[in-house]
Amino acid sequence: MGDIVRTLALVGAALIASCSTQNDNICARVPNVEEDVGSPTEIAQNMRDPIWLERRAANCIHRWGYRLAASKDDGQTVAKAVMQACEGAVTSYVDAYAAQMADDYQGRYAPGVVTQEERESVFIQRNQEKSAQLEREAHFRVQQGRAGKCRAPA
């Protein structure tokens, strides 16, 4: 009888451990927030760097996707919450990206050929496309977090 109790206790402990640990085959390392903030003097310069802005937004989505993954709400609802948590980082990146795409479009033509309305249309289209892409990334991170029981650093 003691062996059965011991075996059941071991099986129970293994089940509890499997439910509370993350699966490193699914989870990706989440950078600490300090890695994409930098010093106050760097932030001003970095806010003009599209690569830094993209990394900052992606890291935020990654962190918050894992943090909110345990929610009982459906994945799309949680992804929208992730986007809300990262609104500042996402908006900075998406606006910079869309502005660069609109500038590139306008730069392909002689001065005065592209109207302000056309430039604005390119900006809006690229902004919407990039926002949708980041929301899909948020949904992926939520699902990844759920599947792997992934956790963001504290």
C-alpha cells in the first residue's frame, strides 16, 4: 500500500510540475524592458531610429502577450489588450514606418507630382497595414504564451 501511495504522490507531483513550468521548446526569451529603453539621452535619439522603434514595439508585444496569455478571454480579445498595453510603443513605430513609406513614395517622383492627399493616403494605408501586422503578432504571442505556459520577466 505504501508503494501505491508513493507512486500516486510522484505522479501527482509530476502533473503539478508539468502544469506550472514553461515549455522552452515553445517559449522565446523575452528581453527585459531595460534592453529597449536606454538612458534618457539615448531615448531622444532612439525615437528617430526606425529599427529601435520596431524592436521596442515587438518587445513590448512579446512581454505583454506572455503576461496576459493566462487570461480566460478569447485570443483576439487578449491580443487587443496587448496592443492597448503597448499603445505608445506601437504608435511611435507605426507612425514612423508609415511616414518613411510615404516619404519614399513621394521621393520616387519629381517635386509636385505627388499631392498631399496622395501622400496622406499612402501614410494611412501603410499605417493600417503595419498596425494589423502587429496585432497579428500580438495574437501569436498570446497563443504561444498559452501553449508553452510562457512567462515574461518580472
